[in-house]
Amino acid sequence: MKMYPPDMMPTAFSSKLLSTTPYSTTTLAMEGENPKTLVLAIGNLLLSDEGTGIHVLHYLRSHHTINDVCWLDGGTLSFSIAGFIENSPELIVIDAAELHAAPGTVKTFVGPAMDAQLGACKLSVHEVGLVDLMDMVRLSERLPARRALVGIQPLTMAQWDDKPSPAVAKAIPQAAQAVLDLIQEWHS
């Protein structure tokens, strides 16, 4: 696995697997030479449901091979991910989200609905909030035209555990299917 310091991060997808920071487990895997869709999973695997996005990404990668997709484990986010978003025509983010619903509820927000959802909940346990990262990309005028958020309602985001709660674990295949549905719709 090739690792890059943040100031030497490639601006285009140039590796099959790489780490976005020298000390993280954040990884990128590509299927196809020039992927159209960036699937960005966010979360902290040590905080139970907070790591839901990463659990969904692992499920997708272990069950599906899809051409023209870049799978990115964004961990708890950093500004270094902005380059990947800027260079992607399509973006799907998978994350725990406050949906004001029962734990394990999955909801997809596309385009302006994604922007509204991110703007409605500015609190983040991540180093950099997703709304901040998207605003940074928006300022560069390179926001992906096609973008979506697949949000999963957590039960808890403050409990130390490397597994999601039972309700959220049960929703992982449903969230994965929502990602697959978007990819199929956008690629057809």
C-alpha cells in the first residue's frame, strides 16, 4: 500500500490502493481505470454506530465488484479528501445521519436534498465536518453534478464498540442496496 503525506496527495486517482494520510487506515480502492463514481464512507469504527458508513463500505466491497467505482474509506474526514471529491463526476457519501427516525432507518438524499440535509445538521464528531468539506469543494466550483448521501439513523454515536448496534447492523444491506441503486441509475 502506497502512503502519501497530506501535502503530496495525488490530485487524480492514480493508485489502486492508497492511504489519504500517513497515519490513518483511510484507504482508496478503484475498480476500472477512470472511475465515474466516488463512494465515500465516513465514520469512526471505534464508536459503534458512528462507524456505520465504513461498515457499509466493507459490506459493499466484500459482496460486489462494480466497474467505474472508486471506494474511499474516509475515516473521520480531513481536508485532503477534497481533491478526490473535486475529481469525481459522481459522489455517494455513506454516513450515520440524524434522520429523526428509528435506529437503522436508511434514507437517501440526492443533489439539493443532500445539501439541505448537510446544512440542517452542522454538528459533527469528525475532525472536519462533511458540510465543511462540501463547502470547500463548492468554492472551487468543482462540486460533483451528481451527488447523494445515504444516511443511516444511529442508535448511539458515543459508545465505545467496534460493532454497530443490532438495529444499525441489520440496516447495512439496505444501505448498501441504496448505494447500488444510485450507481445503477447513474450508469445506465
